[in-house]
Amino acid sequence: MSLISSPSAPSAASSGRTPRASTGTRDAAVDLVRAASLIAVVVVHALMVGVSVQGGKAVLENALEPWDGFTVFSWFAQMMPLFFIAGGFASATHYRRQRGRGVTAPGYVASRLGRLLPIPLLAAGATTLVLGVLTLSGVDPSIVATAGWRMSQPLWFLGVYVLCSALVPALLTLHERAPRTTLALLGVGILLVDGLRFVTGVDAIGFANLLLVWLFVQQLGFFLSDGIVPGPRLALASLGCGAALIAVGASPANLFEALNPPTAVLALLGVVQLAVFAALRPHLARLASVPAVRDIAQALNARSMTIYSWHMPVTVLLAGLLLTATGALGGTLPLPLGSEWWLSRPAWLAAVAVVVTLTVLGACRLERRALAWVRTAATPSPARAAAAALTGGAGVLVILAGTGAVWAWIAGSALLAAALLTSCEWRQNAKAIPSSTP
């Protein structure tokens, strides 16, 4: 892949040689994009939650799935590639800074898992408890199962993010030695998986790209951290290749459907989004310099995993409460995608924003207490760090494979706890850590 460097890029990076280490400073434009992408994810998921009464039965569904405009909407609303690019940028900066202080690769991985896992573990535990209570209360099992599945769907990100974070030291080292070759090999792997899936018709093959696609996009973030971005020609070529893959049936045209399993189109979209970001970067930087915007972005980014872990469970529960309250009052709910439903979306999104905000503020208190009791293992072995990452990924896989059933949430939560115990050690006489800790 041919990438052109931005004016600030070092000549060594643009020539393909080992780039200089990042200065370790934050980038306001990248932080703004990370915050905006997180908001977009929450808004899209909130719009997808559709609850109504049809034929006398409560229905919980993906409201956008039958929408005629959903495919076009997905090309503008699918922000996960840009989210992973920003994450790759942050990971490269963070690991280089830690490496400069003498932190080993296993130590970095254990540290990352020690910060990441307590947050989704608390959310998974709370979700398991709620689903268990609903089951014991005699709620229709099909409703409980659907709720458990809807709550679990965004968790794929956690599993992938844990594994991508664990591979940062290895892949950043490869990037520094052979940046274009590393990216090209990942791209070839993605195309091979898509090709085998297309030829054989076995969709399960495509799940190998659940890691390859997002590692590719994370690698784009490494390029960004070196000041290297794709130019307009490469962006247009990527857009054309993506359209060609869709035209021949190698990927769904709807980019949300293309997540399951991921296809090469998402990797190509990452190239396009990075090019667009590069073009808008000066304007984004100016916007990010506005104090209010900067403060909001920093607040969102400091709690990004908390927001991501809790937003879907509380949104689904809010929909259930809305259904229950409407039924108790003898009212009706508008059918998804109808004119009345669209008119009610601003109020719905406002309600979701309030509930998610209150939940996140409360969850942050619990997380600070949980984080106060654990610390990164002093000298973790590579095997221990790898076991923690794989166990954490397996916990998410169990929940997803069990389609959100209560037993799957219990088993998945247990595996997440095991991963945390593997990567960390308990503190003695723990004290609450400062509230400023993300």
C-alpha cells in the first residue's frame, strides 16, 4: 500500500525506514474523533433498539434492519474503522512511552488488561444479575433471551479490542521494521479469508477476519502516529475497490451487516476515513481547541470503555421499562420506522443520553473501587500475559456464542474474572484511587 506523508511526517517514515518514536503528546484532533466516534456508536445502537406491541405480543427488534435507507445510512454512520485507527494511534503513543521507561511487552499487556477488564466485568456481572432476576420473576423467556442477545451484540468490540491491545507490542515492532510489508501482509490475509468464504460459501471462515481486519485498521493508526496518511488517490482507489467487492457479492453493501463477519470493505473504509480525517485535521484541531469542546472530548475519552460497556444494557432496559409503563397506562407505542416513531426519536435519544450518563457516573465510582484492589503483576511472563488476553477474549466469545443466554453471561463473566486475576495481583489495604483516574 502506498501512503504519502503529511507535512509533519519525518523523512525516515515516508521512505519506509524505521520511524522515529512518538513524542508521547496527545493529539487534540484524534481525541475529538475518538469522542465523536463513541457518540456515533451510542446513537446508532440506540436507534437500533425498537420496542413495540405487535399482534398482542411485546417485540424487541433491530428497528433499522428493515429500513430502506439503512444501507446508505451505514456508509456514513459506520465509524468503527475510524475508532480503531484512533485507538491504534493512542496505543502506539502509549506503548512507545512505556517502552522508553523500561516496561516489557508482557508488562504492557498485563497493564492494559488490568485497566480494561474490570470495567466490562462489572457491566457483565450487572447484566447477568438483571437477566437472572427477570428469569426468576417469570418474564417471558423469549423476551429475556432477546434482551440478553441485544445486550451482548456490542461485546464483539471488547473481545477484539483485548486481543488487538495484546498484540500492540508485536505488531508495532513489525511496523517499525517493515511498515508497508506488515500492512500488506495483513491485507493479503484479509483478502484470502474473504476469497475462501466467497468460493466455499462457508460464512464461518469469514470470522478469521474478526481479528485480521481490525489489526489492519489498528495498523493504520500506527501510520498516523508516525505522521503518515493516505492521499486522495489512494482513498479513491480504496473506495473503488470496496464498491467492486460489493458488486461481485464478496461483501454486503450494508456496512453494519459487513461487521458479521468483517470483510475487506471495512479495511478499505478505514483507509478512506483516515484520508478524510487527514484532510479535515487542521479544522478539527481548531474545533478541539475550544475549551468546552476539549473538556467534553476529554471527559468522554476518559470514560470510553465505561460508556461502551454500559450503554447497550441500560438502553435495552430503558426500552423494557418504556414497554411496561406504556402497557400499565393503557397506551400504545409507535411501530418502528413509522412517521410517529421517527418524530419520537429525539425524545428517545435524549432519554438514552440521560440514563447512560447517570449510569456511567455511578459505574465510575464502582470501577475506581475495583481498580483500587488490583495492580499489574510485577514481572508477568509472556505466557501469563497471553493467557490473560486469550481468556478475556474467550469470555466474550462464550457470551456471543450463547446468543446472550443467562448461562452464557454467567460463564463469560467468570472467564473475564479469570482473565483479570491472571493479569493482575490483589492489593493489600487498598485505598480508593483518585477520581481523575480513567
